[in-house]
Amino acid sequence: MYGTKALAALRVTLGIGFLYAGLEKIFDFAGSGAFSAAGFLKFATLGTLPGVDPKTVVNPTHQLWVNLAGYEQLMPVLNWLVVTGETAIGIALILGIAVRISGVLGAVLMGLITVAAWNFGLGPINETVLYGVVALYLAAVNAGRVYGVDGWLERTEFVTRTPALHYLV
């Protein structure tokens, strides 16, 4: 009983984290101006490693991200993908709907951010790595079945008659 409640709480907590990240970019809670992934790609991808000067480029993929930020036509698409992805993943996790997909997509997003930021100044495990691992865990155990919409959908006649849908819920 407690295990299921804890699993649901973990799913909702991670969902709130993703949702807040998306909403912060939409509504600019911090008052830092309109969100653009270009700033992150250009200036936050140097990377960090223990004992290395923070101004030193240690990220082997740094130039890739800087070059990507230079494609001005692509930036609105990337901005939309980041904001929509964070918001949709957050909502899906909170509601427990399509958790298998949203968990995997959350892990992919966190994996991309981890590689882009290369932020290992405090060791090999940082917050994006943890978010990604938790998102994968939630997908693997199909946490949407526990106090989530996936659990309800799974019992509907439509889903029980359509075996392919079991991979979604």
C-alpha cells in the first residue's frame, strides 16, 4: 500500500518539476525575459568538471550546441519543443497518462540537456541525470497504473480489445 502511494508521489513530484520548468518559460516567473534556447546553447554548454576552471571548455559537444544556436530559423522550433515537451511531460506524469511514453521522452530530454550542459563539477550524477533516471524508472514500472489515468484506461473495453494500446497505457 505504501509502495504504491510512494510511486504515485514520485510520479507526481517529477511531473510538477517538469510542468514548472515549462510554465516558467511560458510565463517568465523570474522576470528574466522571453525564453530562448539559444542563450543556453551558446553560454551554458562549456561544461564543468571537478577542479577545472569554470571558464575552460570541457564539454566535447560544446561547438555542436553553439553552431545549433546559430541557426536562427531553427530556434523557434527548438524553443517550442523544449517548452511544449516540459509542459506536456509534466501534465502527463501528474495525471498518470501515457507514463510509458512521457517517462521515456522525459529521460531523452534530460539526456540531451545533460550532454549539452556537461555539468559534472560536483561529480558524475547531477540533477538532470537523476531526473532522467527517475523518469525511466517511472516508465519501466508503468507508474501511471498507480493512482493514474493509465490504470483506469487499462481497464476500459477499448484498451482490453486493442492489445497494441497496452504499450501506451
